Amino acid sequence: MTDEGTAPENKRPVPVTPVTPTSQPRPAAPALAAQSEATPADRRVASKGPETPPPPPPAKKRARRRHSAVVGYLSGIFTFLSLLALAAGGAFYYGKVMFDQPGPLAQETSVLIPRNQGVSEISDQLARAGVIDHPKVFEIGVRLYRNNDKLRYGEYGFPAGVSMREAMEILVSGKAIEHALTIPEGLTSLQIVERLREAPLLTGDVREIPPEGSLLPETYRYTRGMSRAQLVSRMQQEQKELLERVWRERDPAVPVKTPADLVTLASLVERETGVAEERARVAAVFVNRLNKGMRLQSDPTIVYGLVGGRATLGRSLTRTDIQSRTPYNTYVVKGLPAGPIANPGRQALEAAAQPAKTGDLYFVADGAGGHAFGRTLVEHNRNVQKWRQIERTRGAPADRVAPDEAAPEPDDAAAETPPSSAAPASSTPPARPERRRGG
């Protein structure tokens, strides 16, 4: 027996063989390594047995993924819009170049734009006329400039090579082609209306002949399609404004009481002479005779009393004509005739309001388109003889002149020296072709 803490003498310790690096690993080592590398989740799965879906990622990762998707979407939209803007800019630039470049029109032309036409119809009409070659570009350009409601109707002239922009500006300006119509001085209102009816570019008719002397003879400009009534109204307005001025500036010594009387006096001056330099002197003859109480004895008043607005008798005057009792015949009535015998022009009105300061009481044709004036009957008769000599030299009968001159017949003519002290103020006014100007 040995003591409890004493080892038996015959037992020796078992030697332990050290493990060297070259020694083979123990069979359990891989399992242990795999077990050590496994995550807790794997271990939990293994311990639970059947597979279960992995839990959702953390909220921060989900937000990051959504942010990436939105950025990608917005980036795509931005890229698309950038390309679209680039294409639109290119198209706009190309359209602007086309809108501003010279057009296909080879020579100047005119186009009539009717009323109530839209920009699309106008574009097509300009294209048919050869003014533009891209009506859609023109239409878009007009709309971009906000002029689609500003294009005016009318007849417009387009120069050769006009661009679409220039064509648009022409239509917006409203400066349509203007045509001219000349109304000669001394025509009656009926004759003026007939002239208007002959103008093919005017429209409508004149229902009533305007009062004699109410129209101002001038050259009037108008656009195609203007109504004749509109032009008549303009003539009357022009006459009214002119008469107001001339009446204010008249010589107070002129023996007329109203503007209407001044127009009547001016119409006699207009019908007696077509020479501008003579108008004030012819007016002086009539004013001097009025102041002396002498009859005016103007041949055109005889004709107007017989035929009115037709103005032309078509033959020479006879003694019966001279003695005809009409309110216009100044061989019969004293003072001015009943009203104007024509529409006097601007110069005739001014001459009647500001006559020359002379003592002339007579005038007669001088054979050269003008008149010879005289202060006395003796001087006047001498001038008459000179005129007759000129007519004989020309081979015309002494007292026979063109019918439009309204001269007395040789065997039925009034004497140069009437029983009264007032000899004819005008034996023979000049022929119409010499007096009428402007066609």
C-alpha cells in the first residue's frame, strides 16, 4: 500500500509525440473550419432544417436603390429633351433662314387678296402666284410673328425675289397698290359720274348725281375694289375743305354773298378758259361787270341751260338759243346764273376769290388758245376783228367754229354790240380740246 498522493513506482509516463507541420491534418479539421466560417444565419438555417427566404435588405439600401432608379429615369428624360431641343433649334434656324432668304419670284407681280381670307388661304394663294415656294413655312412664320390676324386684304405688289418675311410685312402694312383717276376741271357732275363708271377697278354704282359744283376735280388715288360712292364722298369732302379755306381768304370786294355763289362764279371762269394765267383776269371781267350791273353774257351758260349736265350742245348756237329763257342763260338773267354750270377746279376757285385788279369788261378768243381782253367796247370790237381775220386765214368761216365752242351761226349771230351797253363778255370760248387737261 502506498500513500494516496504517491504514484506507483512501476508506472512510467507515456511519451507524447509532437505534431509537426508535415503531419497530416486530422479528419475532423475541415468540418471544424467550415463550422467556424459559417455565419450565424447559416448556422441557424442548418439548425432549423428546411430553407427559408432571406430577410429584406436594410431600409437604407432600399432607399439607395430607389434613388438610383429615379436618377436614371430623369437622366433619360433630360437626354430626350436635350435632343428634342437641339432638333427644334435646328429646325427653327433652318426655317428662319428659309423665311428670310430671297424667294422664287422672277419679276414683279401683283396679287389680289380677297376679304375674309385666313393665313392658310393667303399662303396658298401666294404660292400659286409664285411669290413663295413654301406655304407652310410662310404660315408658320406669320403665326410665330403673331401676324396671322394682321394681314390686310387688297391688291399688293411684290418685287422680284421678295422673301417670305418681306411678303408678310407688305401684307401687314396694308399699303395696297393705288391706281390713279384724273377728273379734269370743268366737267359736270354727270360727266364725272360717267368717268367713274368707266373705271373698271371701282365697284358699285352712284345712285344719284351729286349737286353741280360739289365735286373737286383732282387726280385721285384709290385701291382696287373701292366703291364709286366712296370716291364721290372723297371728292365732296375735298371740295368742302377747299371751299372753306378759299371763302375765308376771299377778297371782300368780290360781289358774292355765299360760298355757293363763289362756286357758281368759279364755274363760269373754269368753262371760259383753260389757260391758268388767264383765270384771275377772266374772273376780274365777271366781277367788274357784276359791279357795274352788266349782264355776264357767257356762252357756256346758254349751253348748260339747254342741255344741263350733258354740257355739249353738239352744234353752234343760234339766236334762238341766245334768247332762250332759262335760269342759267346770262344773256337773259342779270347777275349770276341759278347755280354752278360745272365743277370748278382749285385754281378757278382761287381766281374767283382773288380776281385780278383790272378794268377789263370784255374778252374774246385770240386764235391761239387764249383770250384778248378789252376795257372798252371799241377795244373789244377791234379784238373781235383780229380774231375773225385769223379764222379767215385758217380757211374757216368767220363766225363758224367747232360746235363745242358754241359760237353763233354767221346768219343768226348776236351782234358784237348789243342794244344794251354790255357787249358779250365772251364771243367764243376756246375749243374743248384746248381747255380740258388730264384727259
